[in-house]
Amino acid sequence: MLTYITVETPVVVSPRVQQVAGLFELALEPTSRVEWKVQLPLDEQPWHIGLITGPSGCGKSTIARRLWPSEIEHSANLFWLDNCSILDAFPQEMPIKDITALLGAVGFASPPAWLRPFHMLSTGEQFRVTLARLLTELPELCVMDEYTSVVDRTVAQIGSAALAKTVRQRKQKFIAVTCHDDVEEWLQPDWVYRPADGRFAWRCLQRRPAIHLAISRCKNEA
């Protein structure tokens, strides 16, 4: 799939714009344009998880919005009931056993927290319950922009491992769009696209990174 994406906007020449143009020897063009040549051969082989990653400003979000507009819009506009449990935000026809199983599968296995409204959850809990809803409501293809951007890296890594296992078990497709490439070895994507240099690569599944535990003797009171 080869796609040409262009973003263009007129340049409004103000005194400040003229000053900066003079300071940095910039040519004042009538418009400012950015272009990407995006080639994602996603039909070449089966896949379940994709990753679009790179530094801020390289075009990740723009590319995702152009290629998967409805999925990005759905992810960005999830509605949560103000004073009701997060459980009530899932589809009414979905059995409660399926809801709780999915919440546990994405790493959100806290029944007391399930009873709270979305705005009462921690940022990490909100991230994981959002993943669960997206997997429910976008069964064909789920695309999440700013993936793990609002959580600490430990939550991001553990959540990515849980998500990868769930997506593959459910035989769904999920694309993560993020500037944090540290999730790659935990998410284990089938392909990675880096817009900064236009590189696309299929990859093989690897072992999950080792988790090192320190066991210390302590008193019973602990």
C-alpha cells in the first residue's frame, strides 16, 4: 500500500514572522508544506500487531489519521458515563463475564476499581480500561494514537505485554502509534514503521524481556 500524504497551510506574514525569517535566513513561501511517501505492505502476510514509532514531529499521528481515520476518531472520542461504573460503558449485550475477563487480560484486574467511574481511576487504570473498550468496539482493527504517552514506563511495558497476548488470543488487529520505542520488545509487533526515515520492517516474535526480582527477608508486620 503506497500512499502520498501532504499537509499544507498558508503562511501569514506578520512582523514576527518576518523577524524570524530574517534571523534564520528563511525564505518566506506563500505556503508551508510537508509531504510523506508511506509504503506499508500490510497485505503481504498475516499480522496482528503493528507499531508506528519515532520522535515527536515526524508525522506519526498525521499518517495514522490519513490511513485509518474512523479508527483514530473512535479512539479519540470514547464516551464515559460521569457517575456510573466503567462496567456500564461497555456494550449492553456484552456479558459481564466477558467484560471482567477482558479487563483482567489487559492488566486491569482490580474488581474494586471496576465499580468506579472513569474519572476516578488513576491514569494507568484509565489507559488499560480504554484499551479494553477499544478491543471490544473495534474488533476488526484498533488504532491507538499516543499509545502509553500518559503512563509511566513500567505500566507501559507491563500493559504492552498483556495487550499483545490478548490481541493474539482474540485474533484481532491492533496498531500502536507512539514516540516511546521502549514498548517494542514488550508489545512484540509483527511489523514496525518509522516515519522519520521511512523504514518499514516485518519482525519475528522474540522472547519477552526478563524481569529481575529481589527477594528480601522482612518482619511479619510488613
